[in-house]
Amino acid sequence: MTSGLHNLQTLKKIKPRKRVGRGNASGRGTFSGRGSKGQRSRSGGASGLLRRSAMRQLLKKIPKLGGFKSLKKRPLTLTLGLLEKNYAIGELVTIETLIEKKILTKREHSAKIVDGGTLTKKLTIKNIPTSAGAAEKIKALGGSLTN
């Protein structure tokens, strides 16, 4: 006997799929194997759970970040050594002159002079806050602070 498409046999037995929700007599009636109530028992309910669980796993991997970040801009700290380099004897130090000399970048940015480095020049500082140590050194050299 020759083999042809009409007499080939399958190697595996193909089971018919179970038809659920076709009455209680079928064995898969009433809740149709979905249990009772809940999101997964509804039609289309299980599809949203995959996205939710994936997002939850992603969020669990990301560490919690504590603390607080203020929106208030902090003043730029200027040392006495920086003023020594950029200013001549008896010169006026203001926000405007700091911007002209490109020490400050923006007009709305503020600055504070702190004690750091050495100052050998007499300078006049106008409308710039200074630390106690820096003010003492400026006054010792004959400089002045005005607000």
C-alpha cells in the first residue's frame, strides 16, 4: 500500500478544547472554571493585572529617596582670595561689578563673601553679605562694608 495524504496518521492525539460556559451539564458551567467574583473572574479582567504587576515590580526596584530639595537659590560663595585676584586697591565690589568681571553669571544670582585666602587690598563692599571673619579682615585693612 502506498502512503498518501489520505492515509497518513498523526503521531499525537489532538484533544478537543474544552468549551466552557455551556451549561451545568457540560461540567464547566456556572462560573466556568474562573472561581467566584473578583477581577480575574470577569471577561478581560486578567489582562490589566499583567501591567499592574509589572509596574509594581518596577517601583519596588527603585529605592525611596528621602530628604527635601529647596527651590530657593543659594548664594554663590566668594572667597577673599578671589577678590584679591580680580579687584584693584580701593575698588568698589557690588553685584554689578561681579557680573562685569564674569564672577557671577546671572543678575538675579546672589553672592556671599566668606573668609578664605588672603586679602592685602583695601576694598569697599556694597550690598553683599559677608561672614564675620571676612568682615573683620576687610575692616582691618581699612576697607568698608555698606548695605
